[in-house]
Amino acid sequence: MNTTRALAVLAIGASLVAGACSSSSKPAATGSTTTVGSSASSSATTTGGGSAGPLSISSFTRDFSAMAQLKSVASAGKGSIGVILPDTVSSARYTEFDAPYLTKAFQQAGLSSSDFKIQNAQGSDPTMLTDAQSDITAGASVLVIDPLDKGVGAQVESYAKQHGVAVIDYDRLTLGGDRSYYVSFDNVKVGNLLGQGLVSCAAAWNVSSPNVIEMKGDPTDNNATLFAQGYDQILNPKFNGGGWTRVAEPAGTWTPSVAQTEFEQAYTAHKNANAALVPNDENAAPIIQYLQSLHIPSKSFPITGQDATLVGLQNILLGYQCGTVYKPIYEEAQAAAALAIYLRAGQTPPSSLVNGQTADTVSNTQVPSVLLNPEWVTTQNMNSTIIADGFVTASQLCTSQYKSACTSAGISG
Ligand code: GAL
């Protein structure tokens, strides 16, 4: 491989926390997100087609038009881009959203189909690593990788370093890693939205003394740790004298069937449980099905979610899920693609785009970051966000049993 070539590895995912544990036991080393400076901190204008002003997170709209600004940067680049997403089980997002949006972002920036390749590691670390290595051998100058855990993230990043490759962490921070940039949503804010969503839902559904099963994501995913940090900021004051009780706090997972088992065990042990903080839609779905099998009525057992997936949105419409954290992945994909295109061309991304920094609390470094804003979605704003963005279409969402709920939510299916 031509090691003199400026190579950039876009490490997506990774995670993260060695010896992570629930927030109530020994502190886990976590990345914390501090946003410094505003996104308009620089006058840098892309050298792409047309001077559309400084590229920033607000440039990335649903029509991907901003990517055209990067055409000349893209044409100055060398090599191809290899995309390796983590799995198809933990969240539908990687198949439904990340893969198609990354494809569109590259294409709109003028890259041809031979300039990039998108694969899914299907939950296998060895597959992730071998895919990364073979992509680089085949001439990839940028790798877009969403590792399942800290181990493979670190392996990819050290392999990248050995080959003179710069790395971007996407969506998940590789704690103890070695990368140039990090692109994600503010994941503590994601957690805040989950916590606030549960609180407002409990009030709306008249759950006066919530006895909460606090679920978590996979402890090897630093995002899961940051999500919990965020919702504990909201819930702990409720648990400490606010009339709420945390009845159970299972270990955490991103495998929906494991989440269901964790919930069932907790619910069996704590029959007074009447609410659950669930960190994403895919984990919430089997839990909701279980409660439905027990004939728990709608709008009686508050449950949260994340990723605005079809299943989550439909559960919200039927009143079994309070809401979902909506992360416009078309923004995240465009931001990642833009950073990768700059690095592939040996150019420094504009500081107007790099709007923050994030502490890697293992390597004790501050990582230049592109941090995007998440949003809480319920039936109240589903039409003006998800549907307006075309993230999920009304025809996908408002099938037979959801039609009337769509109408009530102002969604014309
Ligand atoms: C997180 C990601 C979330 C969620 C979860 C399961 O790291 O940020 O969007 O999908 O993984 O894949």
C-alpha cells in the first residue's frame, strides 16, 4: 500500500468504555461532550462548486444540496471510501438510514459508485477488522467504520495509524483511540431527552408514583454510557426525593431479545414497576409486545425510545411508547462524508464545520468534533419533523391499524 498517500479512516462507532458498568456502581471512563465555540467560528468557505458560505452543521439539509459544494475537494482526493457499518440487529438505523444517506452524500459530492463501497459487519468484530484491512489494501484512502466495541475500534485505529492513516470517529467515540475528528449527536443531550420524555409522559399518562425499570444500552458502547449520564441527570432528582423509585437497573444491551429478557426478569421481580426508561426503539419493541401479552393497556406504562424507526413511531402512535429521540441521520451522514472528503484530499476541514470538542477520558485528549442536535418526537410533532423530513414516509407509517392514529396526529397517510 502506498503509505505516503494521505489516508483517512472514518472510524464509526467504537466504543468504548473498558470495564463500563451501570451508573450506580464504579465510575466508568466515559467520553464527555463539551461544545466549545459556535459553529460559525470561521469564515472558511468551501472551495467546492459555488461559494455557498461557510460549511456548518446547518448546511446539511434533507435534499443534500450542500454536498455539491465539495465537488472540487472530492475531485482533488485520492483513493476510494470503504464503509463498514456494525450490524442490522441493534438498530434499523444502519440499514434504513445510515447506508442510504452516506451513499447519497458521497454521490452528491460527485464521487462515483467506484469511489466508495458500503458493507455491514453483521455484528462480527473479526469481519469489521478484515473488511477494514482489505478496503485499505484495495486502495481505500478513507474508511467509514462503525465498530461494535472498543476492541475492534482500537484495532482499526492502530492499523490505520501504522499505515499513516488519519481517523474520524463517527457516531461513537473510540475511548483511548487515536483519531482526528469525531462526528455525532450530543449524546448526553440524547439522554436528557429520554429522561425528560419519560417524566412528561408519566405526568400525561397519570402515573403518579413511577416505579421505574431503568434499561441501558450495551456497556461497550460509549454512547450508551453518555445516554445514561444524560437521563440520570434528569431522573436522579426524581429518585432522590421526587416521589419516583428506580426499582431495577439491568446491565444493558443493544440486543433486543436480551433487552426483553432483562425487562421480563426485572418486571417479574418488581410487579409494582409501571414505567421504563428504554434507550432505543429496537429494545423497546419486544418489551412493548411483552406488556401487550399481559394486556397492559395503552397510555398506562410509559416507555421511551431512540432512532425514530418505523417500529418505534408506530408504537408511539398506538400509545405504547411515549416518544423517540429523533437524530436526523442525513445530517450526521453528510457531516461525516464532508470531513472524509476533506481528509481524502489532504485538506483541513473548515472550522465552521468543526463546532466543538469532546474529551476522550481514557487517552486524556480533546477531540475536535462535529456535534449535531437531537430532538424528542411524540405524536405532537411527528408530522412536522419525521414526516416533513421524509425520514419515514406517511405511506410507510400509516398502514391499516395506524391510519386513524395518523389522522389524529395530523399525518395524512
Ligand atoms: C448507538 C447509536 C444509537 C442506537 C444504538 C444501537 O451507539 O448512537 O443511535 O441505535 O447505538 O445501535
